[in-house]
Amino acid sequence: MIELEHIVKNFHADKDKSIHAVDDVSLTINDGDIYGIIGFSGAGKSTLVRCINLLERPDSGSVKIDGVEMMSLKPRELYKARTKIGMIFQQFNLMPSRTVLQNVAYPLKGLTRDEVRQKVRELLTLVDIPDKENAYPSELSGGQKQRVAIARALANDPTILLCDEATSALDPQTTGGVLQLLKDLNKKFGLTIVVITHEMEVVKNICRKAAVMDAGKIIETGDVFEIFSSPKHPVTKNFVRTTSNLSKIETLIKDNSPIVKVETGQVMARLVYIRADVSEPLISYASRAFDIEINIVLADVEIVADSMIGGTVVIFSGDSERIDRAIQYYIDKNIRVEVLKDARVTA
Amino acid sequence: MQELLPNLMKRLPEFWKACGDTLLMEVWSGAIIFVLGLIFGIILTVTKPGGIMENRTIYQVLDKIINLFRSIPFIILLTALMPLSRAIMGTAIYVRGVIVPLVFGATPFFARQVESALAQTEKGLVEAALSMGSSPFEVIYRVYLRESLAPIIRAITITIISLLGLTAMAGAVGAGGLGDFAIRYGHDRNMQDITWVVVAVLVSGVSIVQWLGEYFARRNTH
């Protein structure tokens, strides 16, 4: 378990100017979690994650890992403790003058040559690049480099893996592969994974819980599904919005696009799923039950933390009162309804 | 040979001794400069603001001392350090007497070269090594030195070559060696064949050092 309490870290850029990189952050990450820390660039995420293995020593606060206060360890003890906390980076940080084998062997100590070789081979098989042990990093693709970095981070059988923007330098397809590997490692070894990212896709894909950071503070924490379906803080809302196609509707309305043109008597509304169990055929059912037309303009539904999330933008046309009943039906079904345009003639 | 190099052929034993003296100066001072310069270059790198053993005082003091000695022309250093040379080596002339000024003249230069070679190590590598539990000393020899082997070899090459220039200059104050040989005969007595042969020897020396340096630097680049 990782327990951060009241972490404060300031950087002194000039004599009298200091930047609050991390400003009184408390956070608990349970064993076996895949925990996301999201935020825009400069929010303090990277500094915060470096406070876990004390690559950055907090100015004040407490860092406990499995109950041990890291801040009070002697240097030797700290070096030892760090071997049990793996870390991977955006730029991979492999040693260019060493082969893959030598890179992965870097953190291994007190083993014979043969033992090292065997351990490295096991690790490379685990990350699915068993045939690259004699290659130099410059001969590898980005995805392969990150796999080597993961193998190296796992060399001392750590219980925690810190990922600092680990997929931000990779293309979407390679990102998917690396994330799948992280998921597998979590499942196989119960590895606790802390994922720092500005890419919401990454959090959606692998995290169960997440914290949202802005200006050095944690502004929202919770299950990833909750954060995505009902973000509370404006920054979180903004973040979630950037990843959803449904927010495009606002631009379309502003631009007066023909596809969002509403005829007299029609209502355009956004339906957002906020419960995790949407499985009924809501559109076709309402259409039949209330005898109205429901035309889907835009839809964006995806899977987050093994649940559906998203919604649709629809145009209702038909009898005014029936439209109201349909909307009420959706509200009863726990769907958030936002009327975007109402072109009904008010009596 | 007699006709082509009349003056040199008459003084062959002296010529060989001059070559030997130059080599001796180069090797002795070179070895000391290598060790001291490497140490100072490493200290500069790790104590620098943001370094792994950040220490403002040590960095500032060392930085200023290096700048001081780099700004003194070598010919002045040669005479200025004579008392120190007598105190340490017992003499201020011959090969023994010139080791001290050579060390003072070239160590700051080499230390700066090492500093800039180590600065090419990406910060991320250091961070990765620390995250894997390496101590600062381990980071120095397993990351900084190992990963900048090629630039360090290039720094050594450049320093050996500029040291060769300094040993020739040292000849002027009685250190012996090829510089002294060329000045006494080639210049003072206008024996041009001696000047040209000395130049040829120095040029081939520089070329060999340069070629070897480049060869080893390439072998360590991946």
C-alpha cells in the first residue's frame, strides 16, 4: 500500500519565486490497484510520482510504503527500498551503450553470470521480446524499448510499478500493446501500478481508480467510471469533455451546421449514461412506446473500467406531450437528459 | 640521408633523446592530468546545481579555480610555478621540472572536457539508475563514465594533442624534448632540416593519437 500524506514540494526557480509543484496532496493506493493520476501538463503529476520513490524528496509530508516511512530511511536503506519500486519513463531511458541484456541486467546484483542471463531471459519472455537480448536500444522500435524498460523495472521483482507518461511517446496501436502488457502483469503478479498520464484514453483503458490533478492539487478522486460519467470539478469536466465526441455537438450548434438543424416541433437532446448497466434498447423502446420519431444525430459509447459510458445526441419529433413523456422515461432510467434545442411551439 | 638531413644525422643520439624526453613528459604529466582532471570533471558534474550530489560551495570554488588557471597563459605559468616545482620535484628544469607546470596547465582544460563529456549523458539515464536503487557513486561509474566513454576518449585525445604543444613550449625554459631541440638547432642555428624533421615527428604523433582516439571512440558508440 502506498500512503501519501500532506505532500508538499516547491521548486525555487528564482530567488523569491517558487513554484508549488505539489501542494498538500494526500493519496492512498491499495495493493494490486491500477491507479491513474491524470492532469494537463504542468499539473504536478510527475513530481508527485517521484515523491513515491523519493527521486524528489518532498519538502514536507509523509510517504509510507507498506507501512514503512520512506522519508526517514538512511541512504543505503532507501537504495534498497527503491529496488522494490520499478519505474518506467516516457523516453524509456535505456542505456545506449549497453545491449538489451545488459540493460535488463543493470539492477541485478549478487547473481552469477549464468543466473543473470537466465533471469534476463525470463523477463524478456515475460514482456514478449525474447529474441532481442543482443540488440542495442538504437535498433529497437519505441514499443520494444518500452518493453525492455518494463523488463528492467521488474528485474528485482518489485511490488510497485510507477509509469511516468510511459505511453505518451508511442503510437496508439503500440500504446494498446504496452497497456495490455501492464494489465497482464497486474493480473499475474498482483503488481500495484501507478499510471501518470495526460491521455484520458490510457486511464479509460487500464485504470480502476484515478485522481485528477490540477495546479499541484488533487481535485477529484474515485472510480474511473464515476469520474468519466459524472465529473464534478470543472477541470475534470473539461478533461472528460475533450475525450468525448458528444462535446462536438456544441461546436456544431455554434457553427449552425445543417446536421443539427431542428424543424419546428422537434427537440434535440443529449442523453448521457450515468449508470453502469445500460443494456436495454432505450431508443427503439421509447420510440415505440411513445409513438415518436427518435433520430440519432451523434453517438459515442465506449467501455470504461468494464462498463459502458457515453451517450447519444438525438432529435425527437412528434407530439409535444409524448416527447415530454419520453424524456421523463429516460430520466427515470437514470439517464441524464440535456435539452440542447427545443423548437416546439409553446401553446 | 647524410645529404638530405646533414645536421640531423650528426646529432642523431641527441635527437632520439629529445624524442624520448618529449614522450616521457607526455606520459608522466598525462597520467597525472588524466586522474586529476577526471576527478575534478566528475566533481563539477555531480555538485553542479541539479546534480546528484549538489553542493554549491564545492562547485563554485572548483569552477573558479579552473577558470583562474585556464586564463593564465602557459608560458607565464611555466615561470610562475618554478618555486612550487622546486618544492615538489626538487628541480625546475629538465623533464622532472616541467611536470608541475604541465599538470597545472592542462588539468583544468581536461577537467572542462570531462565535464562537457559527462554533460552529454541524458538526465533520464541518471534518473532511471537512481530509481533502480543505484547509489550516487554507482551512478558515477556505471552511468556517467560508462555511458560517456566515447566523448571521454575524444576528450583524452584532444588533451594529449594540446599537451604535446605545451611540452614543446616547456622546451623554452629548459625542459628538453623536441621543442627544445628544434629551438636550439632549427631556430637558433638555422638548421632547417632539424625544424622540418621535428615538425614531421610531431605531425605524425598527433595523427596517430587522433586516429587511435577516433578508433576507440567509434568502437564505444552504438
